[in-house]
Amino acid sequence: MNVAIIAAAGAGTRMAGRRPKQFLELAGTPIILHTLRPFELCDSIQEVIVVLSAGESAGFLELASKAGLRKITRVVPGGRTRAESVYRGLQAIRSATANIVAVHDAVRPFVTASEIAQTVQAAQENGAALLVAPVTDTIKEVTDGEVLRTLDRSSLRSSLTPQCFRYELLRRAYDGVDLSDPAVTDDSVLVERLGVKIKAVEGSRRNIKITTPEDLLIAEALLRDAS
């Protein structure tokens, strides 16, 4: 059984809105529903667990039902950090049947079912896999306001989601972790600490994370372009 954990408990403070950013609308539909549809369509995912702030759960279940999302098996209250929220989602998985766990940000609505399937397959073959995108900007290493060097961008990638792992590996990676540690910016960081090699799966730069009002404008343009 392959399970997706959708991390959707963030408050979205950088968006400066009255509602969490995952419930803002794109083309009249909440972002989180755009995000969940590719997982609903992906044959490589059998179950979906959504991690939400406690106050959003009831309204979300009604939205999901109306949208015809049938793979959602659990809605779990989130924690104070993303890592804590993912860990709570991980605890909700039935260990006896779990195979691959795919962790995805609720505010990445442009992931495709194909990208999900490719990353799941890579995790099945390698134990851990990460969706990435090429870096197109010239990247500088800066310390104390001074440029130290220019990095070779040919070997650099932006980390996207989903990030997929064998269930036992991800549980081991989270064992004893300080879930409030600001260095834990994604799940692959924890798996890297175990010395496990993570397969990089090339994805699209369209798979943006909607964090700021500017990102929302870009997302609207991407939707118009796709229609």
C-alpha cells in the first residue's frame, strides 16, 4: 500500500490572508483541491492522509466529498512545525500494510500524476526518491554580505515534492528528531542524515510552492496557460 501524506497545516503567514494559503482559490477552486487531484488520479497511490490545522478539518471534509476525492482515509491534526505535522501523518499510517510514503506540500498544486508515479517507482527501486527541478539562476555563495564564490549550477537542483520513501526508512529517519529544529526543512534532510542515497527524479519547474501573493499570481498564469 502506497500512502501520500499531504502537509496542509501551515498558517501561511507570508501570504498575509485571513485563511491559510492552501484554502485560497485558484480559478474558483481551493488550492488544496487542485493539489489532491493528481494523487486521486495516480494509480501508484492507494491512500491519502491530509494533515490540517484542527479548525479546518470539518470544512475540508465537506469540500473533499463534494470534489469526489475518494482516496482520503484520514485527516490528522497538524503540529507546530512542518516536521511535526508530517510525523503525525506518519503515525497515522497502518504499518502492517505500508510500503511507500509520498510526502507532498499542499500548496504545490501543479504536480502531475506522472511525476508522482515516477517518484514512487524510484523509491520502490532505491528506497528513497526526491522530485527535483533544474536551477536556472546563477547561484552565489554569500557570507556576511560578501560573495564568496559562484556555484556550478549544472549540479544543483531545486528540491520539490513529492518526496518518497519506504515506510520503515522514513520512520527510522524521524526517530528521536527534534521536530522544532529549523534545519529540518524537508523530509529528505532526515534521510540524508542516515547516510541513505536518495534518487533524484527530474520534474518540472511548474511545480511551484505557493507561499507569497506573487506566487499566487504566477499560479493563476500557469492555470490560464494550461487551459
